[in-house]
Amino acid sequence: MQKATRQQTKEQNRNLVLKIFFERSSISRAEIARMTHLTRTTVSDIVADLIEEGLVAEIGLGSSTGGKSPILVSLVDNSRYFIGIDLAYNMFCGAIINLRNQISNMVCLPADGMDGEKSLKAIFEILDPLTRSDCQPILGIGVGTPGLVNSREGIVVNAVNLGWYDLPLARILESRYRLPVFLLNDCQAAAMGEFIYGQSPPASPNMIVVRAGHGIGSGIIINGQLFQGDGGAAGEIGHVVIVHKDGLPCRCGNFGCLETVASARAVVQQAQSLAGNSIAAQAGKDPHSVTLETLEKAVENGDEAALQIVVQAGKYLGLAVASLVGMLNIHNVVLMGEMTRFGNPWLKAIRDTVAKTALSRLTRDATIHIGSLRENGVILGAAASMVSDYSLLFGNTHLIVEQSHLINSVERAREQQLSLD
Amino acid sequence: MQKATRQQTKEQNRNLVLKIFFERSSISRAEIARMTHLTRTTVSDIVADLIEEGLVAEIGLGSSTGGKSPILVSLVDNSRYFIGIDLAYNMFCGAIINLRNQISNMVCLPADGMDGEKSLKAIFEILDPLTRSDCQPILGIGVGTPGLVNSREGIVVNAVNLGWYDLPLARILESRYRLPVFLLNDCQAAAMGEFIYGQSPPASPNMIVVRAGHGIGSGIIINGQLFQGDGGAAGEIGHVVIVHKDGLPCRCGNFGCLETVASARAVVQQAQSLAGNSIAAQAGKDPHSVTLETLEKAVENGDEAALQIVVQAGKYLGLAVASLVGMLNIHNVVLMGEMTRFGNPWLKAIRDTVAKTALSRLTRDATIHIGSLRENGVILGAAASMVSDYSLLFGNTHLIVEQSHLINSVERAREQQLSLD
């Protein structure tokens, strides 16, 4: 709890006006005053500041409602930029995002099986050209990474695939690029992306986003904010034990984890080890070359064994979704990731399992559907954590801040938004 | 997002000062100014208002730190009251709680197997004398009820034991007593009680409170606030299916729910149906008369069969706790309810199961312990939802408000606290 100072009041009112500019393509000062209940003078002062900083501009006259035609003001889409990074298991991608969440300058590098140092160098190879691009000023870098992340301290605690253990990635990138950096788990980033940019505006401020691909994870949005838990790992469902007897060994060291039965990796392995492999035969290939694509083809062609693999994976994922829905009573469940390619049979297996497992009164209002963002979900979501940080939009040059300041500033901004949204 | 008005600023500063009075036994104006960074004039004005309203009073002189001895000001513990109600399955209890959370005027009625109308009448029998007691003014009534509750609308959606379906209980009580009423699920109320009044101050703003008694439920505290989910049923783990093959029928209509294997009811049934019943024999009773108390005695006396029943119940509850901890990554887990009487063997079974089931990095920082509040947890928690609503402390008489206003005022206050805490 902090005292409300005049400065805070001013910032809050400025953020209120900014939020409207982000939501509307263009708007008049009078309309802003009407929507915010701020005085016309206050609105005019704020807009004058924003115009001077280049964040918004007058773009012409609106239609009159009787008197003089009002001057329309709009966000300048390309007046500020952010960078979003997705460290996927086989490909690192980065891109520049403007204030309207338009993506440009995408850079991707293959990234299979690298060690810790190579992983880091690959990020530099992506960020070096992006930070030097013509899109300036860049206000910050959002990074979605697999594994366990401590967002507050900017540390990748554990990312097996990338060979990172307790890596202070935010600090490393901040000192190299002199830009604020926000790290978060890739599934959490994807969840933010889906919540903010997904097709339909969410009816509730709560959402569960489950991402089933090479690994499995989820992001939990509570009251419009990503909930990361005490250790940053909220939503990490991939290693919940789901097969309690004779489960397969998991890369985490345990047995019978959700990832061993419901991930893209798991279904490919199952397809490869099918006796008298009809899927491989169909594709004219040897069993070990069966991929997610051949499995998908086989399902489309009505191969019963292939369908069973997909349906069983859906049932297992359904058990985890049922747990999440049952425990959190969140209605809006969105599915993302490579497994969504299997569409209806997979989705139906998940829905049926949830309906059977969770309390009917908890699930009858739940909707489970496949998300609208495809490959750019993590990049958009990682950048979104920065875009929504209005405090970064102060001043008219990009920020060069000390690490400790940055973390605090991001934290502060998030806390503020909690109260302002 | 709302504009920051002068009125809001004033309320925020007043709440800030009030919060300090709630936290400290007594304090000087100068110390408040130092802690809040408000000016001495602002603090003096606020304190003058609070004194006039009777909420705080000067109680004497503090020790001097050089100059004049400061006047100490303190909350007047008995200047305002709240009522808390616990509708437990065999007993309805209500009591008056003062501003220091001291309980008085406890009224209890046996409540086993009543129908809907009788249940309601029993509440009137408790509330009629409480609302007319000498403890005045009473500012509100908090009710913790079993079943599914829509807190926003003040409706008990479904409480099988009480015979209530879609009962607008808040409206009924508000029109009878002309007082604001806040309804919530009893496990959620208990969670609030434990979070606010539990022995050790929580290290994190997040907490999971699992209540295992006649039924099983939990309350999830996120960012210092009770998270109720979209439908009010967040934390309702009692009916998560935990026995997937040949599960026992549950009162909810499903099979193998957590309640069928880990509740007080379940262990008593198991003890009663033990072949060659050593527990009953030990107590010199026939098998059907075995109760939770005889089972507890048997465990204490080293009865192996009794111990097995308790340990197995703990293991099943451990699976649900592991799911919660694994999915939410919340470190602080508190256990409440009648099952806690079994102490260490039960607790150890839960802890071992969680350690085995959830990811080690998620559980190594988790602490699972038995809560400090006993029978009054629900009453305190239900009242706490009202006490912490500072907006009810405005003015110097108790509020008589329209239903719609009340709901909004509580909602508003909760939203404000989200930003102020």
C-alpha cells in the first residue's frame, strides 16, 4: 500500500488515456474526456505531452455530431518497438513488434541440441541485427524460453534442452544491448499472447492456456495477469505423474509424466514402435522415419492405429485439463502447440475426458477450444509483457537503466496495472 | 481502469492510515507520517476524522525520543463489530467479532439432516439474538457455507446437506437484518481465516489451504486475495476423481472422488467395515458405532489396521495436494479440518506422496503443515472478508444499503485492496 501522490495521479491518468489509444484506432479529445470522466483540460494536457513525445499524432477530422468536426488523434504505430524472442526446441526466432503488435524483421536459426554457450551465441546472432535495425527506438526485449524461469530475477533456473542452469540471461542481454529484458517461460508467454491477442475478447479475466508440443506446459491467467506461482513454475503440468503404474521413464527422471504419453514426442515414438507399422508402410518409409506429419496424414487417411494413438494422447491430456479446470474453476481453456494439428478427434478426446472426470457443474460452463495464434504466440506474448508495461513508454528516447531499476520498474508497472485495469 | 480523483486519493490515504492502526497496537501521528510518507498535516486530519468517528482514540503518552513525549493513538477494539457464521454439516455456529478479531457471543445449534427451510430458520435463530446484542454497531455478516456459492450474487447455488439450491441467501439476510452480507464457501472462508489469522505471517501472498473433514475442499489465496474462479468453485477438490478403477460411489453421483477415500466420513466407514473389527473390539463397541474418536484412539494405541486406514487416506489426499502444488507452484500449504487429528502419520503420508508425485523442484520449497486455527477458522474467515472491507468503516453508523449497492461496494472495496495492499 503506497500513498497516492500527485505524481501517481498524473501517471494513472496518463496511463488511462494511453490505454484508450491502444484500444481504439483513432479518437477525439472530447471522446476521451467522455470515456475517462477526466476534464477536457486534463485530457488536452496529456495528449499534448503524448504528441510531443511522438507517441500519438493528429490524423484528420472526424465526423461532426452537430458542431465543429473534432480532430482525431491516433497512436503512431511505429513510434516505439519491442523485440520478442521464442527459444523453441528446434528453432530460435526473434522479431520486432510495433505498438500495434505487428511483427516484422523475423530472424530464425535452427537450434537443435546445442550446449549452453552455443544457445547463448545463437540468441546474440538473432538480437545483434534486430537491435541495430531501422525500427527505433526499441524499448525492451521479451524472451520466452523453455524450462523453469525466475522472471523476477531474470534467471533461467533450468532449461535442459538449452544446457542452461541458473543462467542470468536477463542481466547478460541487458548489459550487451542496454535494453530492459523480461524473461518468462515459453508456455506462459504463449498464454499471455493468446489472452491478449487471441481471436475473441475473453469474457472473463481468467484463462488456462495448455500448450502441447514437443513438451507440455500451460499458462494460467488470473485477473488478467499471468500467475507464475512462488517459484515461477505455475502451470508446469508436463511432469505431473499421470500414469501411476508402469509409467515410461521421463527426461525429468520420474516415471509416467504427462509428457511421456501426451506430447508430440510421445505420439511419434508410439507411432514408430507400432508393430507391423501401417503408418510407415503407408508413407513408404521405414518405421523410424515416422514424423508428426506422417502420423497426421495417417489419421486423415483413416488409419485406425494412428487414430488410437492420437485419441489416447488426447485422453491423457484431458485428465490434466480436468485437474486444472476442477481445481481453478476457470471456464476458458485454450489449447496450443503442435498437437493441435490433429484437430477434432484429439479435441473430442480431451473434451470427453474432462466432462467425465471433473464435476459436471464445473465443466458445463467450461469451453475448451484450439487457440487462434499459431507459430507467433510466444513472440507476441513475450513482447506483450513489455508492451503492456506503460512505464516504458515514458520519455522520448529508449531507456538505459540499471538492472535493479529495470526489474523494479517492470514489477512496479505490473503492480500498477493490477490496480488500473 | 478508473481516473484517480481527489476523493480516491483521500480514501486511499485514509485506508493506508487505517491499515497501520489495524497492524499496530498503538502508534503516534509522527510515526504514521514516517511510515506512510504522508505529511503530518494530512495524517493529523485523517486521525482527527477517525477519532470523531470513534474508530480510534488517544490512549496516553509514548516514550520520548528526545523532545516532547508523543501521544499514542489506538484502534478502539469494540467500536465496530462483524458477525461470522459457520454452517458446518452437524452444527451451525455464529459469533460476533470485534475489530481485533476477538470472538464473543458464540451461538451454536445442532444442524444434522435439515431440509432447506429448517436450515434457513436455524440461521435466523442464530442471527436474531446476535444482531440484537449489545455489541453495536454491527457492520456486516459473513457466512461460510458448504457447497457451491456465487459470492458476487450472494447465492448458494448448491448445498446438498442443507437442502439449498439457488438460494439467494445474501438477499434474504440483508432484507431481514438491513446489514451487508457476504457469502462464501466454507473451505474458502477457512482459507481466508488461516491466511489472515494463522500463526506465522505468510512469507508469500499465495497460499493453499486444504480442509479435510466430513467433506474435502480447499481455498486458494493468490496475491493476498481469495481466488474463487469463474464459477465460485475454485479449490473444490473433493470431487476430483482420484480412484480411476472401481471407485466407490460418491454423493455427487460420480465414482472414486477424493471424498470417497480421504474424508473423515470415508475413514469412519472403512473402520466400520473392517473384517474382525479390532478397532470396535478395542473400544468395546459394535462395528457400526466406530467414530472418528475411536479410530483416533486405535491409532494411538498402535492398532495396525487403523493406522493403515489413516495412512491410505493421507496418501490419497497427498495426490490431490501434489496436483495443486504442481499446477500452481504455491509453496505454502496448510491443512485443516477433522482429519488433522491424526497428526504425524497422516501428515507424513501426505508429504511423502507429494514428494514422490510432483516435480522435485516444485516441491522442495513447499511446506505442508497443519494450520493453527481450529474450530473458529470459518467464522473468523467469513468475518474477515467483511473486516478487511475498509469501505464499510466509513461513516459512524452502520450501513443500510440496497442490495445492488452492497454487492458493488464490496466488489469495489476488494478491487481497491488488490491495488492498495
